[in-house]
Amino acid sequence: FLILCDTLARTIIRPLELPVGVITGLFGGIFFLSFLIKSKHWEVF
């Protein structure tokens, strides 16, 4: 997963390099929100 994120961070904006944390945070946030929405424990939050 981190190798894929590192490759994306290097190739999305070619002359510049995005920090890997930006890519992993984006994917992690999407995964967390989708997990939270599908979860039955939504009332806790």
C-alpha cells in the first residue's frame, strides 16, 4: 500500500513530489468514512 502511495505521490505532479502522507491520508480518510457509514454503530458518533 505504501509503495503504491509513494509511486502516486511521485507521478501525480511530475516535476514536484507530494508528501506520501497526503496520499495515505486521502485514501485512509476515504476508507475510514466508508467504514463509518457502513457500520451499524453510527449512533455512537
